[in-house]
Amino acid sequence: MTLPTITATPTRIRNLGALRRGDAVEARIENDVQYRGRVVRTAPGVGLVWIREDEGGDRRTVSQSDYSIWRVPEVA
């Protein structure tokens, strides 16, 4: 028996309060990924999220007014 293929797609986050430390996210402009990493901290009241980039480990401050934020599903 073959299990069906499940395609996990990113989910746009409009409320930064829904993010938790360690969530995998992408910061996009239009549909182009600018940054990809893990949430370090959020400040929903001012529309900011800090991420640690997957490549290089740089810490980035991402503004919700400049980028759309997407939660990336974990792949098991």
C-alpha cells in the first residue's frame, strides 16, 4: 500500500503573535524569498521579527511593513 504524497506549502503569517521561537520562516518581497531562517524573537506590537538565517547564521530584523512573512512547514 502506498501512502498519498502530501505537499507542505508555506503559510502566510499576518499576525506575528502567532509565531514562536524556533519556527522556520521566510521573509519575502512579492514572491521572492529574501531571507530564510528560524525565529529568534518577535515584537508583534511594532511589526518586527528577528530571525537567524539558515545560511551563514546571520541575525536579521525583518519588518512586516517591508516583507511578507511565511511559516515554512517542517519536513520530517
